[in-house]
Amino acid sequence: MSNTFWRNTKSSTDDWQTPIQYLKIIDLYIDKEKRINDPWWCSGLVKEKWKELGRDIIHEPTDFFTDDYDTTDIIVGNPPFSILADVLVKLFEIGKPFAILIPIGKIAQIKIQKILRNHNIQLIVANCYTGFYTSNGKPSRCPTSYYSWLVYKFNLEKDLIFL
């Protein structure tokens, strides 16, 4: 299925794939029987990284905003930052637990704060600083920011977790 919506709305700088180091962090907080959907398609490499962690996830080139999440227990991924506000609004509308990997500074943006302030979010601050992968699998040298997992409905012991 074509991912027309994404190609027409997100920035070309949004096409980065998540390194396994970040997936290992969030994997610790997700029950093994939960069905994960990573709806943000780049080239599909992240599905292989999840397989390395023993997970068979839903990861298809579909439109996040119109897709059906009935068979999904939890949404996990690295969304396009250029449309992060729209992504967050949609995630809260879906109402399922989610974990999104974002630059930690994004939560300080006024537009993002307005969306997050009325929801019980939690934050897992990553203890790694590693580059991401391009859509053709080439690694970047280093990230432009520090990253953390913004989570919702995870019911963690603390709202802010430093690893």
C-alpha cells in the first residue's frame, strides 16, 4: 500500500530509522504478549531490529492517520518530528498505550506542551547517544539531540525514569 499521505506532508528530514539500542530500552517496559504496531514507515528496517529482540511487530507502509489499530495493543515508534503535534493529537484520539522516541527538547515546545498538559504522560530518558539510520540503512555519525521515550498508559512506577 502506498504511503501517499506521509510523502506529501512530512519533511524529507523525517526519514530516519531507529537504532536497536533505543528499541532495547523500551522493550524492557512492554509485556512480551503485547502486539506492537510501529506505524511510521521509513524502509522497514525497524521490523528486522524488533525481530532481533524476539518481537514480531506490525510495521507496514500505511497512513498513520487513517490506519485501523483494532489489532494493536500498543503503538511504539519514532514518528516524524515535523508533524509531531498532529501525531500526538492522533495518538491521544486513538487512546491506546503508546511510546514514541523524541528529542527530549520537544516536550518544552509550547505547541507540544499544550497537547501534553492534560494527559498523564511519563518519560524514559535514554542512556544512549547513538546515530540513526537513513532509509537505505546507512548510519549517521551522531544524533542532533538527546532522545527519550514519551509514554502514555504504561503505568510506570515513576513518571520520570533515568536509565
